Amino acid sequence: MSDYETLLALEYAATRLRINSIKATDASKSGPTSCASISEIMAVLFLKEMRFKPKDPRNPSNDRFVLSKGHAAPVLYAAWAEVGLLTEGDLLTLRKLNSDLEGHPTPRLSFVDVATGSLGQGLSNAAGMAYVGKYIDRASYRVYCIVGDGESAEGSIWEAMAFSSFHKLDNLVMILDVNRLGQSQATPLQHDLETYRKRAESFGWHAQVIDGHDIKAILTAFSTARSVKDKPSILICKTYKGAGFPEIENEEDWHGKPLGLKSAAVLQHLEAKLRVGPAGDVADMKGKLVPPAPKDDCKPTKLIGCVALPTPPQYKLGDQVATRLAYGNALARLGETCDRVIALDGDTKNSTFSIKLMEAKPDQFIECFIAEQNMVGVGIGCAVRQRTIPFVSTFAAFLTRAFDQIRMGAVSQTNCNFAGSHAGVSIGEDGPSQMGLEDLAMFRSIMGSTVFYPSDAVATERAVELAANTLGICFIRTGRPNCPVIYRADEQFAVGHGKVVRTSGSATDQLTVVAAGVTLFEALKAADLLAAENIQVRVIDPFTIKPIDVELLKTAVQETCSQVVTVEDHGPEGGIGDAVDGALSQAGISHIVHRLAVREVPRSGTPAELMHKYRIDANAIFLAVKNIIAKR
Amino acid sequence: MSDYETLLALEYAATRLRINSIKATDASKSGPTSCASISEIMAVLFLKEMRFKPKDPRNPSNDRFVLSKGHAAPVLYAAWAEVGLLTEGDLLTLRKLNSDLEGHPTPRLSFVDVATGSLGQGLSNAAGMAYVGKYIDRASYRVYCIVGDGESAEGSIWEAMAFSSFHKLDNLVMILDVNRLGQSQATPLQHDLETYRKRAESFGWHAQVIDGHDIKAILTAFSTARSVKDKPSILICKTYKGAGFPEIENEEDWHGKPLGLKSAAVLQHLEAKLRVGPAGDVADMKGKLVPPAPKDDCKPTKLIGCVALPTPPQYKLGDQVATRLAYGNALARLGETCDRVIALDGDTKNSTFSIKLMEAKPDQFIECFIAEQNMVGVGIGCAVRQRTIPFVSTFAAFLTRAFDQIRMGAVSQTNCNFAGSHAGVSIGEDGPSQMGLEDLAMFRSIMGSTVFYPSDAVATERAVELAANTLGICFIRTGRPNCPVIYRADEQFAVGHGKVVRTSGSATDQLTVVAAGVTLFEALKAADLLAAENIQVRVIDPFTIKPIDVELLKTAVQETCSQVVTVEDHGPEGGIGDAVDGALSQAGISHIVHRLAVREVPRSGTPAELMHKYRIDANAIFLAVKNIIAKR
């Protein structure tokens, strides 16, 4: 095909993308203007620039594409119709209950790797894919990400920009769609393209400012980007929202709205462009262009369910080991057996002990610096297509920084794992800003998540191993202080299975205490104090807080007068207390849960002082149990 | 005092700041190297540049100071000793249980407006204070914020940079402490000051690169910054971590660590500098410099507890009104009665309806664009010293973006209010990325929070009024669809007080149903269906989910066989179900809570289809109640 014909074919394709975006949004009460601004870009990407197999969208050798501005979903679906994976009829099912063509893209669709729709996240996901492509797969696939100008206000975009240039991701191309208009008003920079260029260049990117509706300019810019070495590339595209729609282009108040009464005229205008070419003699050329094939240099991987610690944990009963240290040990051991187990950290690796993997296998560690949102987004990108098993760590408190990314990770069906260290007041003197007191609430609320709260080093190593092999988001909560090893090296652990760590026998236990991490040891101390007064309690280590062991709790509660005491180095809402209350309700057991938890913003002090002050230590448990039993 | 003497006095003060930082950290197992890099900057700020009353730190006319790099707290405390608010003896109580000199600064101290310690948040807080100073107080106070180079990797810093230049905050000065070293390794840019300059300039700031240990240069730079109009200023300071500490300065692995065995030698070195001046003839000049007084042009305000809607809500029973619209109406009405009620939104004002206040009172609205972390930080800054009552709104789902900022808001003792619209699957076709399904879990987990979930327009207006007058963090959850008005205009609402919206009498109700928002109306429909089968249920609208009305629930449950059904357009963890389970446990009532909630990642569809599919509609409630009663 001649260059002229190629240009013409792309122009027709862009027009078809607009038409199909309008038809789909007309049928579903949504709007096509955010699609129109990127129609030429999408046509070039899907029919000329990207190398992929249209009928095998998750092929590992394919170039990757992320539509960070997920509200332009209709044009993404139209592009996949253009390359033959969907039909034009499929497009009309947009946003219907039984269609996977949702309002924003999700991986229910074979051609979507990460869900988008919460803005400013796609570039981090794309950077994770590019990092894996360049440094782990060492394959030739490239990664393309379209970002809206409105969402470029999100700081996570700039975190991703800094990350991508620091790591020299020259296989990553960002297309910034500067269409000037946000949802409710113009963007801060409107069409000030030079400021975008300065920002991008100062963040270490190769930047090109182009007319985003000029197909030739787009082709040239992609070609230039391909030649740039050691830097990611950005195409800063001047576009118009609603481009090509008469009376709508570049006008306010059209965000997300159907064209309504104007639709027929706009469609007529666009369809006229298709019927006759500029030369007056060309048909619409549909199907004349097909995406170039990728270089087949990346093999499929199947990781989840396939990795194991090389040997049982290497601790002795009674050893004093912080669970955060055991986390690092397990990560290093798992990483040595599988070169696709990787760790990401945010300049806390010497506190979370993810440094252990870095020291053992430097190529399996990604330093993300103090930018947790991007770190989580990169982790989710790394997990795509099971190319790696990522473990993302920082203080549990600081994972709250990325709640939106983690929430979207669930929509993305990610298998990314998270580890939060420095849980609770037992960190001591650093004070409340550093104490994870909301992390269990956060991770429990994530759809389909698994929440590990291992209490000793053996349990922690098994939690890491289980997390690596479990689908969906896993969270492992670790603590700062040293705690005794209470499980033998050959102890078996499973998701949803707790342990009775102390009992006097089913007939004589008077109350059940559920505790984890530092509070488990306080519960054991309290049990000794109580036993000295002839009060026997059963102590349960739940191991996973979600799912929690309903059967174990049900039996315990039935045998101990329907009452439970929960003790947690966490706030009273959303943690162990809520989980146990919910489990017993689910089991249909009438019950009362007495919660011991941190009930106010704590302060600095020693770990022991703080656990005492906030009433989660052995003394508080002892008094609570005595009080409950006295009232019977 | 001559210029020479001033320089000398500042140099001595900087040395004293170092000495006191070492002594305090020696006594508390923490480290002084992050203090040493900013000792000259702190000396100049506290003794020469900032205008404030040292014995009246919260005076509204004082210049504001935010130490975003909160881990340098010891030098902040030392600075307040230098100006006479603390004694040097006080400094040795650092990080002790009974001292307010915590590991990171909190507003337990009179001279701290916002807690810091989770990095990258202080600049947003400072921007909020500067916005209020320039546009609301219209006073002459200025705002200074020290940011660490490591934390400048946080995207929230760049969100704040964009915000501050867009709003022309020329009363804001950021000091970037480029000391090259993070916690676990060197920062990405190390001492590449020119790249920092390019980034800052591209984000619209007036930038000066200086030697951060050169007092004369610091003085000159602050003076230049004072003359800059319509732009915020940044001083990009080349510094050394551990500056002035022999064998420690600019070395790795000293982050947060006490000097230990090296301490004595370093102290001796520094104290020698104090004993004899460079001229050989000067004492240490302590107390010779005092901070200049502020211009008294800002009056104290007392807002909380003092604002009220001008008239009762203006709806009729049966009107169809979305609670998000009622939120906007109430905000506008409250804003018209009090010019310090302000709204902040992230380009969703036409969806959350905060636009109503913007239209009524444009000066009381701050557009924050799509940058939720900064928006929340700015809101917290605006609330400081009760200068304003801010309401921060976006989709409930997107408030998760700022969980860390909200969490830190609780440590900051903020009175900032939050409103999240588009709760749950009842938003319909936009899909899971836009649906708030974790927001109740998030806000319940915040220490000291109040969580409103009003079900109709009347309740929503009262929730806004109550939130404005309630100390601590308040959250108001609103919905997208229209719902009927069920409360009369004169209905009274209070925090922690729910309503029985349907009962057949205490003796005949067979089960209690707790629901809010869209599900309350489904519960009422289900009650009709059940009544047709001679099953009577009590329906409760909790109004606030935290605190929840324990007494009302206790009575209801005691009268309806100890069982409750909760129905929520939210995930099953952390929301109404957990709150009710917890309340009944707290009340000491043996109970079972049957949760109806959204149990998987939802998809696109109509609101009715989705509420049906995820089993939170009238039909699901009807079946659940019948099933429970059949088992009795």
C-alpha cells in the first residue's frame, strides 16, 4: 500500500471510530466527545504502530496498550472492532448488564490488562509492564499509554513519569491527549502545550508536541519515539474534545453526554466523509490495514500455584524474630527458587526487610522511592499476564496512600501482593503517623482480597508462600518488634484456617480470645495470669483475617458461652473484631464480641507503654476476661 | 544589630539547633542527621524571616510554618526552644510517653497546625493556609513549608505545586532540602539541583537554587521571594545530611539513627564553635535575635458550633431528590449564612453538586482539579485555626485516593468535612471504577470520625449542618439516583440518633432491617411485600453509621428475636453490617446480623438491574427475611 493510501485508510478508520463511538454511546446514555479527541491516535496505534495479534490479545509478545483515560472506552472497543476482534453489533451492547463492554474498560475483556476509570493510574500500570518487558522478559514488546490532560493533574502521573525516566524505560510511549476540557470546566493549562513539554522534559522524558488530529504527524512522532534510547517518550497531542463533530467540537458541557438531538446530523456529516474519499474515487478501505505482527520473543508463563519455599522455615521454637524480618527472609528464599518473584519498595526496604531479596537477587528488586501510588500501580502492571509475582512493601500506614490504586487492582483482577510492616502502636516512639491502624479495614474492604496476619516467623514465611500462589489481592501484615517463634518448622498453614494456640480442653475453657501478631503473645500471657486464678481461656490465632476461620470460631464460641474477646493492634473498626463479629453472624451463632483495640489517635512512647495505655496488653485482656466472667 | 552580628547570631543559633537535636535524639534512640541539613534554614526562618509571636503560636496573624519532612521534628522543637516557648530541658523529653514532643510533630503542640510524618503532605496543607490567607482572610501572613528531597517524589507534592501556581499563591514559600540521601539509599536526583529548578519552574514557581548552609544566601533568597508577585516561591537548597557532624556529614546509613559512640566527639566539635566566634571575641549571642512581630491584620474566628441553615429544608414529602443534590443545596444555603463555609471539588462539581455553592458564592469555592490528595491536604490546611469550615467533595470512590491524607487529618485534629457522592452500584452504567463500595469502611476506620449516611434530602441538609458544627473529621455519603423525601421539613436529626421509619408496634415486629440511602427505600418496599404475607418488620434508618445508635438497635433487636438484617450499597466489610454487629456486641446483646451487601466486583448495568443482581433490592430483602423467619 502506498503512503498516500495508508494515510487515507487511517483517516477513514478514524472516522469510523468516531461513528462507532457515537452509535454506541447513543445506545447507552453516555458520551463520545472524549473518544473523538483520540480517534486519529487510536487509528494509527491499532492499525500501524502497535505490533500484536488481533485474535490473541493476551499473547505475551504483543505490544501492550493502556487507556488511562478509561472514560474513552467506546473508542477502545471500536478499535478492537476495527481489527476484527469485535463486531460493530457488539459495540451497541455498551454498558448493558450482559455485555463485557462496560462503561470503563475492565479485564473481563480479553484485550484489557488493567481496569481504568479512576484517573491517573494507567501510566503506572504501563510503566510496570514496560519495566518487566525491558528488564525481566527482555523482550521487544513496547507499551503505549493514552493519558488525558485532565488526569495529568494527578500526582501519580508525575510519580510514574519520574519512575519511568529513572529506570530508562525506552519501550514506553505516553500519548497525552490535550483536548483542553475537563468534566466541569477547562483544564488548568488548557492548550498550553509548551508547559506540558517543559514539565515532561524536566521529568526526563523525550517530548514531541504534535497536532493530535494530523495522522502524518502522529506516524512520524511514533517513528521518532521508536528511535529514542534510554528515555521514555511522550507525544503531547493538541486535540479537540468532540473533534469532527460540528457545533460540538471544543465546546464545554459535552463531557460524558450523549449527542442526543445533534446525533443524526453529526453521523450524517461523518458518514459522508466515508462515502467519498478526498480524491473523489476511493471506497472506505475498511480492512485494508492490519496491525503488524509482533516479534515472537516472549514465552508464556504460568506462575501462580507453581512456587514454593525451597525448605521449611529455618527457625527454632522460642527464637525472637520480628515478622517483618521473616517476611524478608521468605521473600529472598522464594525469589531464589523463582526468578519471577519480585519485590517493590518505597525507600523503606531496610525497615520492611524487602532488602533481603534485593541483596540475594538484585535483578528481582525494584526501588520505587517515596511514591506509593506509583509503586502500587507499577506492581499491578508487573503482575499482568502472570509475567511476575510482585510483592509490594512499605509501612502498613503508607499503603493507605494507594487505596484507590489497590481498589482498582481488584477491578483489574490483579494478583499483586502487598506487605505492610510497622503495624500498630507496638512500633513505639515514632508516633501515630507511622502506625498502621487502618490497614486491616482497608484490605478487608477490597473485593476478593486475602488478608494474612501471621503471628510468628514460621507463619509469616508460609503467608508469603501462600500469597504468591493465591489469586487476587493478598495483604500480609507484619510487625516491628521481635516476637517468639511458636510454630514448629513443619507446621501446616492454609488460607482461612486458624490455630488454637492454647486450650484447657473443650469442656473447661470459659472464654475465647482471638488475637494476632503482638497481641497474640499478650493473650498468651493473660491466659497464664487467668489460669493462676483458675480461669481457663482458649486462645485463637486466626492466621488469615479474610477469609477468617468461621468453623473454628463457631466451635470455640459454642463451647465458651457465645462470647469472644478480640485483641488487635489496630483501630476498633474494620479489623479482627469486625471480622469475628461478622463470621459468627455468618455462622448463624448468636454471640457477643468484646473488642480490645486502639480507640484514639495514639502518641509516642515505648511499645510496652503504648500497648498498656491503649489497653491491648496482657493486663487489659486479663481484666476484660475477668469482667466478662464476673457478669455471667 | 549590625548585619555582621546578625549573621553571626544566626550561625550560632544554627549550631545550637544541631546540638539540641543531637542531645534530644541521643536521649530517645532517634537520629539528628535530617535536622542538621536544615539547621541554618531553621535559624533564619525562626529568628529573622518569619513574623510571629513566639508566646502566642496560634495567633491568627502569625506567619505559618509546616515541617513537611516531619522526621526532622527535633530541630523544630529546638527552634521553639530558641525563641523561648520551650526550654532546653523540655527537649530531652523527646518521644517520651508523657511528652508532647512526639517522634513526628502533632497539634498536641500549640505551635503545630498539622501533623506531618507521612511524607509529601505538608505542601498541600501549606497551600490551603496560603489560599485562605490570600483570598479569604486577605491578611498579610505568609506560609513557609520545608519539604525533603526524598518526599518530593510523592505525586502529592506536584499536585500542590500545580495548585499553588494556578492560584497565584505568592504568600507561599517552599524550602526544598536537597540533602541527597533518603532512608535506604540516595534519592533519584541526588544533588542535581538544576533538574529540581526546571521541574519547579515548569510547574509555575519562582525558583532559586542556593547553598542551604550559607546563611547570607538564605536571607537574600527569602528577601527575593518576598518581592515575587503572583507566583509561589521555592528555595532549592543544596544541603548535606548530617551537615556539621564530622565523619557523618553526607554519609549513607545514618537516617534516623542516634549518633551513639560518635555523639560525644560531634557535640564537642559543635560546642567548640559556640564558645569562640570566628572573630575570637564573641559569646554565643543566645537571645539576641527575636522573631519580628506580625502585622496584626487577622482577627480570631470561632466557627464550629456557630453555623446554621437559614431555614428548614425546602422539600415536600414524596419529592424525588437525589441526596447529592440536597448536599449541594445545603452547602449553598449554609455558605450564604456564613462566608467561611467553603467547598473544594476535584472537577466533579457538576456531579457532586458542590457547584451550587460556587454559583451562589464563587469566592467560597476552590476548584482543585483532578488531584484528590492535594485537594484533601488543602482542605485540611484551610480548616486550620478554624479560619474556615471546608467541605471537600468528589465521588466517594475517589476519596480513597486520599486515604493517607484523611488518616493524617485525624492526627492533625482537623475539622475538615468530606462528602462522597455516587455511592455504590446504584450509580448504574459507569461501572465499578466509579462506584463507592469501600468508603464507609475507610471513614469508619478514621479515629474520631463521624460518618453520616443520610437517606433523603431533608436528612442530607441536616447532615451538612451537623457536620459543619461537629469537631473532627465528618463524612457524608450521598447517592446518585433520585429518592423520595420521607422526612418532614421540621424533623430533628442528631449525630448518633437513628429513626424507626416503619414499625407495626413493638410486640408484633418480627425482625429488624437496617438500611440507608437507596437500600432504605428497598427495605420499605420489602416491608410492604412482607406485610402482605403477614410478616411485620421494623425498618431503621441509622442516619449516622459512626457513631451508630446503639440504644435504638438494642431495643429493636431485643424486641425482634435478636436478629437483624442489614442492607447496604457497599461491600460486606466495614460498612453498616459491621457497624451494627459491633454496636450490638458493645451493648452486650447476643445477636446475629444478616448482611446484604455487594459481594463481588460489580459491572455496568442499570441501577435497578445491579441492585437486583447484587442482591440488595426489595426482592432480596424479602427473601432474606422470609428465610430467617422460616428457620425459627
